[in-house]
Amino acid sequence: MNILVCLKQILDPEVPARDFRVDAARREAEQGSASLVTNIFCENALETALQLRERAGGAAKITVLSCGRPSAEDSLRKALAMKADAAALVVDESDATPDPLAVARVLAAAIQKLGAFDLIMTGREAGDWGAGQTGGLLAEELGLPCVSFVDTVEVAGGVLRLKRQTDAGWELIEATPPVVVTVTNDEHNVPRIPKVRDVMMSYRQPLTKLTPADLGLSDEARAADGYYEVAELFIPQKETRCDFVAGDTLDEKVDAFARRIVEVTRAL
């Protein structure tokens, strides 16, 4: 079985609020305000793929794919350290915040160039923008069925058994490959921590690098016809003010406090 897992590199969502900055002109989070990490839901997808391979006795090949800035190579190297078999990066810096459809078109072209895959996995959403659209759009671009919010994948008699989360519980779905799934987090797919030796060895492994031009994609071909645009990005400013009430006794302070509440309420 050939498995492909799509990874996205994002700013660390755990960055302290005091260190977070926004580049209003580029309408994106300021680079350098936090470390870069692999989107956690993408790592959940990779862990699910690794467990599927282990249950299959190693009879599966896992390829990881990402598109974006050259720094995304770090996420792919980590995936190789976690024991993915191959990695590919589409280097594209043309748009700092590409819309999900543009990303899906690039990923689809790269997947078609890399080969045929039985199972294509993405995270359910990204931890930066949280649009949650790329997986479904990728399936549409490839002409494949899509199952969302999957947390467990098993192979049974040539079909894939997919367990997916719903608001009312779980669903078990059987799908004939090839299929696209979006993976959500679960206690069973917490990403493993690679060994130091494997991290070091990952930088000796080959990594395929492509550009949109290598995939035959022009700027026009990647354009999403303006269906999605970040109009403005800013950090809301919240002003706070503290008033002190005076009084010689506790009763006087309580009365002054009550009067102040009434005044503020009426002003609103």
C-alpha cells in the first residue's frame, strides 16, 4: 500500500500572546515571532499512517509532502525521523497566505507527479488559519472520495475501514482505495517523539524538491478565482481602566462602589 501524508508548517500556536505580532501589510503573522512547527493535526495523520503500516507488518510505503517556504523542509525531516520512507517539498513563496484551493491545486499536481497512492491523508485543519478546507478540495482536484474527521484507519480484505468522529459519536466507514481522508486528534494517534539518532539520520536522506513550474502550474492555474481573501488581519486592542472608590468605613466604600456601578451602567 502506498500512503501519502500532507504536512503543513505553521507558527507555534503555543507562542505567548505577548510575543505574537501581526504584519498588517502582508496580512499574516509576523515571521520570527514564534518558532515554526508542524501542524499538530498533520502529525496526527502521520502517526495514524505509521500505526497502519505497523499493523500491516511494514507492507506499506509512506511518503510525506509539503508545499510552502523552504523552511518547511524541517517538518519533512522530522517526518523522516519518525520513519516516513520518502519526502517531497514544493517550494513556493509566491503568496504568504495562499487560500486552501490554491494549496489543494499544488498538492494535487505534486501527487500526480510523485505516483499513484492508495491513501492520501491530511490533517483536519491547520492550527494557524483553521479553515479546514484543503483535504476536501484536494479530493475534488484528484477526483477521489473524501472521508473527514478520521482517527483510526485499518485494512480489512482489500478495503479501508475508517473510524470517524461525529457530534453524535463514531461512524465506521468502508472505502475502496484510493481515497482521501482528513485526520483529527485522538488519544490513539498522539505523535511519537523521534529518537535523536533518527533525527540526525534524517538529514542524510534524500528529499525531492519541486517548484510550481516543475508541476506545470502557472500563477493563473493556481489562482482560486478570488473566492477566498484575507481582507484584514490585526490584533484587537482592549483598553482597561481601574477606578478606586474612597470611604472612611466599609459601608461608605460599598455605597461609593454601588454608585459607581450605576453611573457606568447608565453611561453604556
